[in-house]
Amino acid sequence: MLSRMGTHARKGMSKAQLALNVILALIVLWLIMAPNFSQNSDDAPTSRSADQSMAGEQGRDAVLVSYLYRGVRCASCVRLEKFTREAVEERFADDMARGRVVFRVVNAGRKENKHFTQTYKIYTQAVIVSDVVNGKEVRWKNLQNVWRLLYNEKAFKAYVQTEVAAYVEERGSLQK
């Protein structure tokens, strides 16, 4: 029955009208899907670039929060970066201003950043918190629960803030 209805509807349309409807449908589909993907990592805002030393300056100590991704990012991946950035900036603004906490975005899919994939043993987007002493990373943690909490912004941010605070407090730099 549905196929007959479609046939009757098409019989009343010219080939030009049908082609126009297909083109319009494709445009609508593109408009719906396009905002959900960020094609280029280079347009993602960063607080520090990956080619800078671990803490931003050679010999510097800091807690480093890294959002790592590869190439094309879906809406969930963009949300992951957004919530992570906001969590860090909201809770650690003073520490960030002093350089004690650094947030960075790294495209681990680029040739020069492939070592992040091996170091952190990741295969997809990740949030890593690490301790940098004298410009060298001495320990790190993959915040794997960010994926489970992705659609609960409050719990996501609390989780990231708690994990970063543990690193910051251990260093004695948390500004309350």
C-alpha cells in the first residue's frame, strides 16, 4: 500500500520536481548533520599547544589536563572537550592563571602527536590528568568515566574536578 501511494505521488511530479525534492532533502540532512562534526582539529581552541613542553615552559611544574582526540569529532566528542574545559576553568581558574594547572587540546591523530596514543594506551578520545615535574610527566591517569557521565553535565564536571583536585592537592597548590 505504501509503495502504491509513493508511486501515485511520483506520477503527479515531474522529473524536475522530484530532483528538486531530493536536492532539498539532501540539503536539510546536511544542515542537520553538519553542526555535529568538527572536521579539523586545528580550529579547536586550545589553552596550550601540544608542541609546547609538558607544562608550557621548560622546567615548570603543573597539573596538566589533556583532551586528546583524532581527526573528525562527533557531537559527543565536542561535548567531551567542552565539559572538560569548563570543569577545569570553573574550579581551577586561579591555578590556571598561575600556570599550576594547564588545559590543552591535542589531536593525537596527527603524525607528530602519535606518541600520545602509545603513552596513554588510548584508541579513542580521552581526558588525561597528569603531573608534570621539571617539565617531565611523572604520572598520569586516564579519566575513563567521562564517557559514562557524558550526558550528565553536573556529574561529569564533578568527576573531572575531583580527579584534577586530587593531583593539585597532592602538589599543595589548590587555591580554596
